[in-house]
Amino acid sequence: MFKTLKEAFRIKDVRKKILITLFLLLVYRIGCWLPTPGIALGTYQDAVSSGGDFLSIISAVSGSALANGAILALGVVPYINASIIIQLLTVAIPSLGNLSKQGEEGKKKMALYTKITALILAIVQSVGIVIGFGTSSLATSLFFGSEVMTGILVVCILVAGAMFTVWLGDKITSLGIGNGLSLLIFVGLLSSAGQAIYSNIAGISANNLENIWILLIFLVALILIFGFIVLIDNTERRIPVQYAKQIKGRKMYGGQNTNIPIKINASGVMPIIFATAFISFPQLIMSIFWYSTAEGSAYMWYAENLGAGTWLYSVLIAVLILFFSYFYSQISFNPEDVSRQIQQNGGFIPGYRAGKPTADYLKKVSNRITLWGAIFLGAIALIPSIIFNLIGTTGSLVNAFSATGLLIVVSVALELNKQLEAQLLMRNYKGFLK
């Protein structure tokens, strides 16, 4: 990784893209600390901190922007939820599914629908924050005590901040290196992790040396978990494919041996995001309409019985990860289409006839690999939190290094490294042609 970065900075075009990416990420981080006019920061922060693990995790993804009451408090959360909704609708609505297969034009329309859905969700979530946290979290002095006008101002700023975040992500994708929105999440998670580690180090004193050992054991466990994720993320099953020789005119084509790589974790972090969003959606609705930290309220009952860390939450999240792993596998890998493409190009899998037998074989292999991928994701979703709780780490460290966060950080880092290597390879080819 460091060698790739060193080589990238030697090439002017790649260095320019990296600097643009860093500048736009800096703009995003500044926006995560600029306070929203109209919010009484002290009361607002108390409301977020008392909102349980749900709001703490959202704040960790946004790089503490939610806890800071910043103009980019919503971050990429509305866009992530919108992407999940649109992907689910592509399966339920055939016309949307066909639109996603219509090349570049179809992708542009799908991106537009996702942004419109993100705008609607941003408005709903902003209104929910204003209503859920109550008028005490608003600085009504801006409009001479008018709660309505102050609330409207806060909603407009939060919605504008959410859409500005989406715009920043698009600009990073088009002008910089890597996927912009993924990098924004990546930077937010790293920022939250850094703050959590710093606060724990700052809390160590001469009279409380036990925290040093807890932090060291936590970091060792974290490195081992990162290594395990990288190992599984790079593991794949390669299915051999042979192409028959074909004579066209005076030339002979084909006769090559290749393979179809099927990764164990081909769906990446999406099943965990889908499962977490699905199980957290009722809590999100309650936080908008029935938010109350009083004992016996609907919000607190859900947080205590189905919130993160409860045994029922662990069981449901494991079942949902298994379901969404197979669901996402069917979207991303279609054995019938792959079999048809192999047959049209004169290829075959040794030991299987072209057509339906090949499709059945690919489907069987895909289902088996998806099962192991789902088991891996379920383990990553549950084991880190269990290990961290056994070690004795709680609160900000556990929220900053959640299962989703760990997978996103590793996946984005590996993808960014691949993007840089591709850019360097392309420049080397250009130099060779010259």
C-alpha cells in the first residue's frame, strides 16, 4: 500500500487526483465540525448521547458529525438508505430491474432516482431530529423565540448538508481516486476510531493502569480481526473454463484456458448493511415519532429488547445476514447469464455440457460459496462485539469499531489500493506505447 502511494505521487496526473481527493475529504471533515445555526448544542448533545447505541453508531459512521450538531450531521446515511431501497425495488418492480440493465443511460436514471429518494429521506430524518429531540434543543433566539421558524431553518440546513455530502462524493468519484461516498464513510469511521482511541488514552492515569492493558489487548484483537477480514476478502473459488479452437478465414481463434473467479465474500458489506438497516428501521421510526428515554416507552423497550447487544438482536441479525447474502448473490451473479455467455463464445466447463447443466453447476457452486460467505459475515457481525465486551471495552470504542465499520474500512482500503495500481498500470502502458 505505501509502495503504491509512493509510486503514485511520482506521476503528475495521479498525484493531482490524490490531492483533489484529499482536499474534498478535508472539506467534508470541516463540514462535520461546523455547528448548525439554530441548534442549542449542549442540549442537543445530551439528547444524542442518551439516544442509545442506535444514534451512537450513526454518529460514528458520520465521523461524530451527528453528535456535534454539524451542518453535515446526516452525512451519507440518507443516501445509503436510499440505495438499499432502490436495490430492493429493482427486484420487486420489473421495470426498475430492466432499467438497471440498460447500460450507461439506465445507470444515470437509477442514480437520479436514488438521489431523489435520498432527498426525501433526508427531509424525513431532519424533521424527525427536530421533533424527536424537542424544542429545548433549538436556539430560538435566532427568530425572536419562534420555534417553528428555527425548526424550519435547522431542517433546511441539515437537508442541504446531506445533499452536499452526496455532491462531494460524486466529485471525488469523477475527479479523484476511488468511490467518493465509500471514501466519505471510510474517513468518517477512521475519524471516530481515532477520537475513541484518543479519549481512552487520555483517560489513562497513574492510578488506573488497568486501562492500558485493556487498550493494548483491544488493539491486538483489532489487528487480528483486520487480518482475518483481509484473508477472507481475497479468497476466491476459480472455476476453469476452456474455449474450443475455431477457424475463421485463415486465422484460428480460441483454444484458451481461463477461469471464473467467485469470491467467498462477493457481496462485501452489503448484507450486513441491509440487515442492520432492516432491524434498525423500526427504531428510526420510533425516534422520529415516539422518541422518549423514559422507562417503559416504545423506543426504550425496543432498545432494551431488540437493540444492539441483546441476544435477540444477535439471532435476528445472523438470520437476516444469511437471507440478504443469498438475496444479494442472486442480484450480482446470474448463473444462467454466465452460462449463456460461455456458450456463445464457444467455451465450456470441463465435465459439464454447455447450457442448463453448466448453469446448474454454477448455481450449486455459488450457493455453497454464498453460505460460507454468509457464515463469515455473521461471524464478523457478532464475534468482534463479543471479544470487545470480554476484553472490557465498551462505549465509543465498540461503536467506532462495529462490524460494519471494520468491513467498510478494509474493503475501501483494498479497493483504493486496486484503483491506484490500475492508474499506475495505465500510465505505464501509455509510456510504453509512446
